[in-house]
Amino acid sequence: MVRDRRAQIARETAERNDVIAGEQQAIAGLAAEDRDLVVTERVLMRLSGQEVELTAQDVIGEPAVTIAAKPPNIPSMPDMILASIKDGYSKGQRGREPRDMVTYIAERWWPEVPPTSVGPIAWRMSKDGRLTKHPDKPIYFLPNEETPAGETAGASEPRGPVNPESLF
């Protein structure tokens, strides 16, 4: 009963973190658009000969809260998570925790990756079958078709869900 409730709390927390991450990205996009519009407005006013009035935000600069928007021209978060896990397998690791995924993503593509954006997406990927999650630990694995060596399982090998407990 207690474990069930704790599992439910973990699921709800992860779902809410997904919502927060999505909202943070939306806010970052709006803030970037607003900055672009401020510059555009100033240029248009100067070109038309109007006096440029600066607001307090224009003088101060960036808003107090900034959220690192995902840079263009990098893979999607799910693709970066999968690459991180495959990299771990190539180094003999038996899966990866979100904090290790964050380190990998920051080193390879996105130095300012928000740590809170990786875990919820990995959790969602485990719910839709793109990853397998250890039942008691925040460790994620590739789904059943792939072995820790990153090779596709052969026809003689049993196919079925990876039992993460057997890996530890």
C-alpha cells in the first residue's frame, strides 16, 4: 500500500515536471520573441523618425528569470537521451540515470541543458515503450530488442522485456 502510493507520487511528480518543462520552453520562446520585437520596434521607430522611448525592461535588459531554450540544430531530447544510453553501453554501463544523461547532453550538444528537462522525458519514454526503467531506481535502459552491447538480439536469443533487476 505504501509502495503503491509512493509509486503514484513519483508518477504524478514526473507528469507535473513534464508540464513544467513544457511551460518553461514556451516561456523562453515568448521571451525570445519579445526581445526580437523590442529591437524591431526600435528600428522601425528610428527609420520613421519617431522618438524612441525605452521602458524599464529595455534599460535593464533580460528579465530576472531566464530559461535556457533548446538551441536549434541539435537532436530532439528523446534522441539525445537514446544517444546517451548507447554511449553508456559502449562504456560498459548497464543503463543511465538522468543526471548522467544531463552530463552527456551538456558535454556533447547543449551546455546549458536544464537538468529538470531530462528525467521527465526519459520517464515518459519508458511509459511509451521507447525505454525500460529499473523498477526501484532512476536508471533507464534501451528497450527489449537491444542488448547492453548495443547489438540487436539474435533469433536464438529470447525476445521480451529486459528485466532490469537481473542487470544488477
